[in-house]
Amino acid sequence: MASEVLNTLFDKLEKFISTETVIGEPFQVGSITMVPIITVTFGVGGGEGAGKDNKGNDGKGGGGGVGCKIAPNAILVVKNEELSVIPLTNRGSLEKIVEMVPEILAKVEGYKAGADLDSEE
């Protein structure tokens, strides 16, 4: 029974964790391509037991569980054929991304303004 539970847990985990989970889907911000790099940590446990209660009744049972943590680790940035990595682990990941928003928005607005100028010509 325990091996069945563990096999089921690993099957589900295998479907969840893939290369797309660790290397995220690339996305565009203007002419910049960004690829998130993600850390996946997990733990698996299972067990079973059998015995008799104080009235002499037989019983058995089993169970299992999986825990998983997914966190952004870095962003791969491709700009004008140059590659750079922005680590997100030194500080809070959300804080780092929020700090980048004005720069990203400025680049997008610059890209849109350039597109508007091109369409006016």
C-alpha cells in the first residue's frame, strides 16, 4: 500500500515539475526578452501501519504527502544580443522585481513612443 501511495505521489510530482517549471516561459518587454529562472524544492513522505484496537478489532491504514516550494531565483535578460542575469536571491524577490518596474515601464513606453513615431510617418 505504501509503495502505491508513493508511486502516485511521484507520478503527480513528475507531471508538475518540468523544465518549464525551472526555466520559465520567456516573455517580451519591448525589445527585451526575459526568462525567469526558478528554484523548486520538494519533500515526499509516506507510510502505513496495521494493528488491533483495544477491543481486538484489526485495522490498517496508510497515507502520504508532498510539499513543494517554488521561488524565482533570477531573471535571464536578453537585450541587443547581450545576455545578463539579474539575481533575485540577495534580497526579497518581490522587492527586486518591484524596483525594476519603473525601468521596465520606461523601456516599454520608449518602445511604444518609437512605434507611434514610425506610424505617423
